[in-house]
Amino acid sequence: MKYPLALPFFLVVFFFSCFTFSQEKKDQQPEQELKEEPSEVTPTEQTKSTKREMTRWQMIKYDGLSTWGGVKNAYTQPLRWKGDDWATFGGIIAGSTILLAIDERANDYFTNQSAGVPQIIKEGGFRFGKPLFNYGLTTGIYALGLITKDEKIRKTGVLLIASATAGGILQTVSKTLAGRARPTTGEGNLSFRFNSGEAAYHSFPSGHSILSFTTAYAIAKQFDNPYIKGGLYAVGLISPISRLWSGAHWLTDVVLGVALSVVIVDGIDNYLNKKERYVYDSRKFKIKWDLKLGAGQLGVVGSF
């Protein structure tokens, strides 16, 4: 198998199945409901009602504006950073600087491990971080939300597309400007050719790491279950590690790429929540996952 073609379909189906929920039962009897006085409609309820009445074309325009706002927010959020934000930024820079000291030893370690890694894992990691594959998956999730008119899946698709776009543009520009030599050049981890157009000098940061972990992290944010989160994080880290196995990037390229993914996704998600672009009852999506063991039975069951 040259590369896992079924992976995007599997991930979309998995994502959709985790969000499927049953219709809630009414807590009150019909005759009791008739006796109740009509309550005033709150602004939030009006927003929900209006959004339910939107056509799919209106949803596309609305989501397009949300995506644009998210991308713009990703680049302007440093202007609104406060003490804790700057402390986090300083920690990322300090950590990356410390890792510079072990870049070359880490490269030797990971490239030596490459021979023992199954080809399907290495190939899958490489494909998962490619723009064509990544955008196919993210737009597939958004299309699923649009077709079903499921606001939470639509919002997740917007978060994915906006985050991947913001991160993709940032890494493309940064790679060219920094011009850092890849390990395969044999020039060392401190060799730079600023504003280089050569692919051999496009090591910093890792684009595969940014795209793959952005996708995994954004989807993981939609779940409370730590096992699902951990599984998605693990999938998102395959691509960054595969770049280390192949010697295409230094450890600092990969670590900074993952860190940027987290900062970008968190920033855009906070923007969408703060602006209340998408309003839904998150309690409807609470799913408790249990491992069922029994005579002739082994599986995972979601209760809601």
C-alpha cells in the first residue's frame, strides 16, 4: 500500500460518530407544558433560532467570515497578549534555545531508529502533514457539518481550516526567510541562508508538524474524554516524528512547529467562543465512553 487512502474517510467517520446523539426526551408531560406561561426569548435563543433558519449558502458565507476573522485574529493576537501570554512565549523561545544544544545528537538518534519503523507508519505520517491531504480532511469535516447542518461540526471545520491556513502561511514565509539548512545538507543545525528559495534550506519550522498537529489538536479540543484526546494527540505526533526519522528536520523545527500549532488553535478557538459565532448546547454532545468486556464481547460503547 503506497499510502493510506482510507485514513481521511476513517477520521471523518470517526469524528461524526462521536458527535451523533439521540433526541432528548421531554421531561414534562404535554398537559403540563400547556399550563406553562410562555417565557421571554433570550438573545442567545434568538441567535440559535436565526441560525437554524439559515440556508446552506448563508452558512457558507457566515462560516467564511468566521474563518477570515480567525486567521486575522491569529496574526493580531500578540498585540493583545498580557503577562501570562508573554511568559508562555518566553518559555517557548527559551525551551527551543536549550534544545539547540541537542539538535545534532537527536538527529543521529532518530535517523538510526528509522530502519526499524514500519514503512506504513512513516508513509502515513508524511502524508498526514501534506497540505493536499490535510485540507482534504479538514474540508471534509466542514462539509459534513454543512450537509447535516450540525453547528458544532461546522464550527470545528471552521477552526480546522482557519488554523491550518494561519499556520500554513506562517510556516511558508518563515521557512523562506530563515533559510535554515536541513540535516540532510550536512552543514549543521546553525547553518542559515536567509531568504533562500532552495528546499534544502527550508527546515525551520516544520510544516508537516504544524499542519498535522494543528488538525489533531483542533479535533481533540471538541472532546472531554482524556483517552480520545490522547489518541488524537498521538496521531498528530506521528507526522512530526516521521520527519525526524527521515532526517528532514531538526528537533527544534519540530518542537516549535507543534508549539505554534497549539498557540494558533487556542487563539482562534478563543476568538470564535468570545465572539459567540457558534452557539449550541454543549451538554448535548457529552458522551461517556466505556470499555465493555463479556462473553464473546469486546468493544467501546458511548453513552449519552
